[in-house]
Amino acid sequence: MATAIKAIPTLYGDEARRFRDMADEAECRYAQRPKRDLKKDPYYIAMREMLKRSGF
């Protein structure tokens, strides 16, 4: 029995431009966010302690 292939939605014109602008804006906001130091994260510290106690 064959399965029907669904059509992939495609954006054109103003909708496509608006979507692209929103994606670019989100990418810029992501790049400008402050970087976190992973080693100061309490979950990371707890994980390292557990690994140290277990011999890893």
C-alpha cells in the first residue's frame, strides 16, 4: 500500500521576506547574548563532583 506524499508548504513574496527578516533578527539576538561560563553553572559543578567521587 502506497503512502500519500504531503505537500511541503512554501512561502512566497512578502511572507517569505517577513520570515527571513524574523530569522535574521533572531540570529542577531542569539549572537549578541552574553556568553555563560559553563564551569560556574551549579549543575555542572554537581556533575563534576559526582564523577570525581565515582572515580572518573
